[in-house]
Amino acid sequence: MSHVIALQGRAGSGKTSTLRQVISDLEAKYPNATVQVLAGRIDLKMIMHGVKGKIVGIETQGDPGSRLQQSLKDFTAARCDIIFCACRTSGMTVQWVSALSKKHNVQFVQQTRVAAAYTKTNAIMAASLIKLAGL
């Protein structure tokens, strides 16, 4: 059963920045992993192969009306073992992620907005997400 880790928070809370840090950390930790960027420059959709022997899907775009719903379908079709994504605190993005709970282990992690030292806070959260995924 694959593991979905949804970073949940309000708009502007640093979800994208934190997930971009997850990407950077995984690329540094697993330099031989292959990276397939499927969309985006700022908000990324990607699949990484060979991360501790696993396939990891990452979608940093988690706003209503975004590509999140399609990305989750694409990651499932690609048989990702671990999916990291962003979503809001309520509404359609939460529903899209929750819909996966029948076939996937879904875990919501709260991202809180921090006014000062947000870069450090995002890095700590990224490390926590990677640890939660067992990577």
C-alpha cells in the first residue's frame, strides 16, 4: 500500500517552499535517483525513481482548481510508493487527497505559517516529512 503525505495549510503558509525543500533534500540524499519533471517551474510535478528503492511522486501545487487531482491520478498510475503533495485545510483539495484513502495510507501533516525564520522552519518540516516517509 502506498503512502500519501499531504502537507496541509492555508494559502501562503509555505507548502510549496517546504515541498521544494523535500525535493532538494531527496536529490542530495539520493544523487543516483532519476528525476522526471512532468510540469512546472515554480510549482513542480515530478516522479523520482530509485529513492531508497522506491518511486516517489511530488506535487507542490495544491490550490483549488490546480492540477493536484490529475497529479494524484498520474502518481497512482505510475505506481508511486510514496506521494508528497500540498493541499488546503478544507474543500476540494482535501477531498481529492482523502479519496485515495481506500487504497492508500493517507496522512495529513499541518503546515503552520511562520512570520520569522520561515526558511529554517520549512527545512525542518521537509526533514520531518522525509523521515515520516521512511526515506
